Amino acid sequence: MGKANTAVNTWLSDNKRFADLFNGTVFGGKQVILPEDLEGLDRETDIIVTGKATLPEICSATGIS
């Protein structure tokens, strides 16, 4: 794991930062993800985005209304 990846993972390990980032970018500022509902994991996960989905498609796929 490179230094940049370590820095990003450390920054995102703060539940408030993680929630703010995703609420702002994915949900247009709507408070969908709450920091108190998140829990840390002792592993690293990669996400690969293969296409562009719209917000309604993301919400439908994740069960968020």
C-alpha cells in the first residue's frame, strides 16, 4: 500500500468525514449516511467503478429511498 493510499484511508477512517464526503458527493448534500451508523473494519476494500450511475439508480440498488 502506497503512502497516498494510507493517507486517504486514514482520513476516511473518521466516520464524520466519510459521511460528509459521501452525503455531499453521492446524495447531493442530503444526510443519508449518519456517522453514528458507521463502524470501522479491520481490512481494506477496493471499489471499482465501471460506469456512471444516476442518484436514483444508486439509491435503488442500495435500498435507500
